[in-house]
Amino acid sequence: MTFALASLSDRLAALLAAAVLVLTSQFAIGQEPPKNFVMHDAPKPVAAIKLDDAQGQSRNLADFKGKVVLLNIWATWCGPCRKEMPALDRLQAALGGPDFEVVALSIDRGGMDAARKFFADIGIRNLAMYLDSSGQALRTLSALGLPTTLLIDRDGREIGRLIGPAEWDSPEMVEFVACVVARSDAARSRKDPAPAVAPLCAGRSVDLPASGARSNSQP
């Protein structure tokens, strides 16, 4: 009987230890930013790039100052880019406005016509079309492959970067981006320097598919 009680006690202790380990692991994961999203310790300056809009007007990132921007560099020949574009469109529909915008920047050599046809073919309705007509955006922004996405704060500084595709319209990702926008707005209203990612936002955890680590290089 004594041996049985001791054995039962050992099993209960082992189960309790396992439960604590699981909870601790989940807590640790919860403190991480979205998977594959590298958030900087401090905002970084973004190199100046030019982009043409759908009307052929020359723009630059300074035109978006005052908004949190998700700058996505893509091309129609990039398979992962094509797959994630509808999710970016839905993210823009969910959060786009005076405080946030998804800026999808095509580097297609076929020009705006290639991007326009692609948007029409897959039913993109909420994203504006932008083109890197100089062909220098990838190099200027030190993007190693496609897709590459930069998270840019209201002052035009890079606060995070993700290489590869993501489920941009997942509830977790939408919540994370919305939190960054809200915390950025609160910091601006207090005239405080905004951190790279607010502590309350860093607790959001997003599980991306295995393909999230893949990217395409320009052929």
C-alpha cells in the first residue's frame, strides 16, 4: 500500500511538472512578436525610394508620413507573393484608413500593366497599385528576396521586417498590427518617442505556415 501511494505521488508530481512546463512555454511564446517578424530594438531610418502610383505620378515614402505603413515588395512572377496578396488586400480592408495603409510595391519589369492585370485577375479591390519603375527598391531597402515586408512607423522609420509570405488576414496578425497602430497613436498623442514595438503588442504570437520562411529571388 505504501509503495502504491508513493508511486501515485510520483506520477502526480510528474504530471504537475509537465503542466507547469507547458504553461511556462506558452507564456514564453506569448511574449514573442509574430513568427518570422523581426522587430527592431529601436526604429531605423528607411532609405529613400521612389514609387509610381496607378496614375503614373511619382511618389515617395514621405507621402505616407503620419500613417503606420506595411510596405510589401512583390512581383507577379513570385509564387508566394501571388498567394499572400489576397490576404494583404483583406488586411487593408480591415485596418486601412488615415492611420494605416498596406503599400504593395511591384517590381515587375512589365510595368503597371502587369500589376493591373494581376489585381484584376485575382479580385484585389482594396490595395492601391504602386510600381518601382527604377528597379532599385530591393537593393536600396536591403531586401534579400521576395516577398519582403517592412513595418514603418508614423515618422517613416522601419520598426520591423518580415521576409517571406504571411497570413496577413489571420485574427492574430490583424490584432497585432492593430495594436501597433493604436500604441503608435497613443505615443504620438503623448509626444513620447514610440518604441519599436510596444510591450503590449509584443505579446501577440502568430503561427505562420512552414512556407513563411521561404522567399523568391528575382530571376
